[in-house]
Amino acid sequence: MLCKNNYARFGDLVRFGGIVYKTKDDDGNKVKAKYGLNMKRAKEFFSGQREIPVQITLNQITNEIIDSHYVKVNDFPTLNNLITAEGLYDYDTLL
């Protein structure tokens, strides 16, 4: 479902709001190319209770985030139209 560029950029989502995370093995080491979704944080975002960064400035040497711009789901009018009052994705609105 993802093209090569999208697949390569998917790992960057780990930096944006803690919804996507890298999985760890039994020893606590991060596993390469395996990700998870924090469903609690995703639900908080879609219900308008959590902000996520849409833009970050990264120090390329230290890998530290030095600036970011946060938004809520309401800042995405098209996405917001697909969310029910309960914060659930309403796929019927696309049909």
C-alpha cells in the first residue's frame, strides 16, 4: 500500500505525537522495521483530547527536536468531517 518514499518516511512518524512507536524485543532493544500503534493516544487525538506535532525542527547532529508546531484534529477540517461525535472514524461519509 505504500510506495518506496512513503515506506521510507513511515519511520519518521515515531517523532510525531507518540501514536506510532518502534517495537522492542524481549531484551528491550528496538526492533528494526517493526512498528506499533498506541491506540489510546490515537483515540485521544481523534476525540480532540491530544495535540500532535505537524512540523518539527530537528538538530541533525544530536537528533534532538528543537522546535515543533502542535495541532488538534479540529485543525484538519477534511479529517474532522470524517470523525463522529464519539471520536470514531465514520467510513460511511466517504461512500
